[in-house]
Amino acid sequence: MAAPVLIAAWSALALAVVAGCLVPADRLPDRLPNDKLLHLASYAVLALPVAAVASTWEQAAAGAVILLVTGLAVEIAQHFVPGRSFCVRDLLANAAGVAIGTGIGLGVTP
């Protein structure tokens, strides 16, 4: 019973991250924490449980690649959102978060 709840929670977080990245700039709160820190933390939190439940290193790597591709797709989509734009530094922050989350997740036993 716990697995479906955890999967639902992870899915909701992933959806919130993607949706938050695609909100038009004029609808964002005036004060947000550092943008790059938000990217890093969000992708680390998404990557950690993926790596933690992976049965093999290859599965963890595949999960990391999927998150990186998702981050790239979101950055490309931002080009079409008013007031938002593609940002390589966001991709680098996403990649750092995925690396950190995957590294920690590989050390955790489910």
C-alpha cells in the first residue's frame, strides 16, 4: 500500500516542478528563492527516490537520463511561455541536482 502512495507523491512533485517551470513570468510570485537553487533542489529530490529504488546502477542511470531529458524539454518549452526563456544555467543546475540526488539515492537501501 505504501508504494502507490509514494509513486503518487513523486508524480505530484514531478508535475509541480514542470508546471512551476512553465508558469508565465508575470504570474510568478515577486519574491522567490534563488532560481538555480530551486532547480538543483527540485531535481535532486526527484532523482533521489528513483535511484534508491533502482535494482541496478543501469536503472539508476536510466532514471537520471530521463530526468535530464525532461529538464531539457521543459527548457525548450519555456521558449514559448511569455516572459520565460531557455537557459543553459538552469540545465546545469538540473544536472547537478540529478547527480546529487542519484548519488545519495544509490547509497540508500529501500
